[in-house]
Amino acid sequence: MRATRLVTIADAPALADLLTANREFLAPWDPVRPDEYFTVEGQRAGIRAALDRYAQGAALPHVILDGSDGIVGRITLNEVVRGPFQSANLGYWVSASHNGRGLATAAVAEIKRVAFEEWGLHRIEAGTLVHNVRSQRVLERNGFVRFGLAPAYLNIAGRWQDHILYQVLNDTGR
């Protein structure tokens, strides 16, 4: 059973529906989004951009699956930096109706495996809002370690908010 797969343009309608249905649920954890973001065309544009970054080796954009290949969220490695850094940032979300079922934990495990075993990365970083304990537990279950607090790190829900920073290292290359 796959936890994730590469996003495709054909996923745009399902993602637009999922994001529209979860707009209120995701709002406290996301940047303020324009209405176009929640449309099929808005999702197509975002997926095209993500797949362009993927083709350049700068991102790994996946959808999170529910166990029967239904899409229930997104997970992406962003800002992949090669050279001596070999690092990326991780972001993810799961629909309200599928929270608490271990799907985010499985998706993070899968992306971590791909990042380390297939892409040869050394480090993955992720940040969570200070009060997002559930996301912190997902990261910790996957071996991420808290390493700092970034004040006013990202503009989330319309205001600059502090984030707890986590990282996990690929110890196989040491």
C-alpha cells in the first residue's frame, strides 16, 4: 500500500474539491490564500509549477493517499539544495476527515525514505506552528528532532507566527 505518489495535473479537480471542503480547517495552519487557489485551474497552475521544480530536482511534490489510492492531502519536499548542503524543507497537510489515522506519519516516512535513499539528501527540515502539537508528533514519530524556535518565521493565517524547527539527518552517509 502506497502512502504517497507524485502529484499529476489530473489530480487538480480532486485537490480543488479537497481544499474547498477543508478551507476552514486548514486556514489556521496556512498562508492566506486567494480564492483562485481553491479552483481546479488554480490547482492546475500550482501543480504545473511544482512539477517544473520537480523536473529541475528542486522539489518532490506528492499527494497523500488514503490506502485505496484516494487523495487526502499533499506532502512536498521544497527548496532542495544540492552541493555540500544536500537538504530540503518539508511541508504537508491532511484533510480533517482523515486526521488522526496515521496517514501523515506514513506519508512523512515515505518522503523521508525517498529523500534519503533515492535522492541522496543528508537533511530534511520542517517547521510547525508552536501550538501544532499533532504535526510535531508526526515529525517526532519519524525521527525528526527539535533544534530551534524561529520567531515570526512565516505569515500564517494573516500574521507572522513563531515556528518550532525540526530536522532529521540521513545517518547512512556518515
